Amino acid sequence: MKVLVTGATGFIGNHVVNFILDNYPNVELITTSTDINKAKNFSWFDKTTYICHDIKDTNKNLFEYFNYPDKIIHLSWRGLPNYKNLFHFEEHLLEQYAFIKNLIVNGATDITITGTCFEYGMKDGSLDENMITNPTNPYGIAKDNLRKFIEQLNKFHEFNFKWVRLFYMYGAGQNENSLFSQLDKAIEKEEELFNMSGGEQIRDYLHVKDVANNIVKVSLQNSFLGVINCSSNKPISVRKFVEDYIALKNSNLKLNLGYYPYPDYEPFAFWGNNSRLKMILGSSS
């Protein structure tokens, strides 16, 4: 079986590629990103068939170009972590759709795409896949519309479509401006204080290796299609999560709570119902 992973050099992509290599030796893995020089720095580069590609280039048969993959795990998305940039729906949404449509029209029959919890909008509490989406930031709006575009495409072309809705992640390779990258840096430098928000907001966290595991297992099965939350269903305050992380690292770092305001592009307390994901993991274990 051939599996194509787009965005292979990204935070999630790197872990997805390594998870497949470590656990599915019979999979022929095809990887792609826009920068071959960056890709060459990854341990998996010589273990996969790497094909450099810019998602904006759709002037060719992409299904043929990527060696006719049996399954596609589409992780690529530009412009993150700036969730409020209008670029997400003014430019990148249509680039994404054209790329995916090209693959489907030319013969792809199975695609898994990552979405975002921001699709739900400003809803508090437990979020499940049957809820009506109402995103309020440009990134969430773009992802939500891409999903709807692909659902309409699915009415005209037969293919398996899985939409993995991501919540919050942490782990090696995360953007240097993310909370936990900054936290790791402060711990490494043995700083005394760490500036953060009040930390009382409730979130749903998964380690990126667990996220990668979930994405791959969702992709490789076809019993459950459509939207699938990739979440822990374990609500925890950001402050508690950070304090536990500091304790795990045996650090004496103190928190300067309230230094930053709470983000205005996400609800205060939410987490993901993962019952659908648990059924998939149970059937694939």
C-alpha cells in the first residue's frame, strides 16, 4: 500500500511519517513539502520517496505525480500559527481545494485531512462532531469551508473522506512561539519567572505523538468516515497543565500569571468528545 503524507516537514507531519515507518513496514511511504533542503534534515528522508511540491502548483495530474497513492494524509497548511490572518480564506482556502480536487478527479480514492477545533466557534463545554460549526477566526473559517467544499466534491466523485478535527498539542518540533516551546526554553535557561495568561481557561491537550498515532489509524480504516475529533476528552486548565509540566521537568520555574490577556479568538472552556475516535482506536488495536 502506498501512503502520501503532505506537509511532512511540519510539526505533525514529522511525527506522522515516523509513526508509519516505525509501525507499518509494509507501507510504501511518499512524503512531500515545499522545501527539499529542509526535508533532507529529517531522519526519514532517505527512508521515504520524497517529492518536492508547492501546493499552489496544480497544472499537472497530481495523482500521477505522487505515484498513485492508495491513501493520502493531507496535513499541509501555510500561515500558522497566525490564526487571525485573512490570508487563510482569501488565498489559501482555494489553493487547498484546487490541490485536493486535482488529486480526487485524477483518481485518488481515500483522503484524510486535518481540521481544527476552531471550526466549532465560541462554544463552551464538551464539543462533539454532530454540533453545527460556527467558526469566528479566519483559520477556523477557512478550514470549515474547505471541509464543506470537500463534502460537496464527494457528491460527484466517489472517495473515502475523513476529517480529523485537531484540538491542542504539545511536543518536540512545535512552533517556537507556542506556549510549550516557550516553556521548555525558560526551563532550559533556568529562568525564575514564566510569563503567561491567568491560565484558568480549560483546554484539551494531546501529545503530538498521540495525535500522529490517531491520524494514521483514522486514515488506515474506512469503518468511520467524516468528522472525527482528535482529542483527549480530559478537560484541564492551562495553568494546571503548565504546573504539571514544570513538575515533570523537575524545574523550580515560577509562573507570572496574568501577564498576557486571554486570547479573544477562542472560547474560555472547551474540550473534545472523543467517543468516535475511541471506537476507531478500539477497532484498529
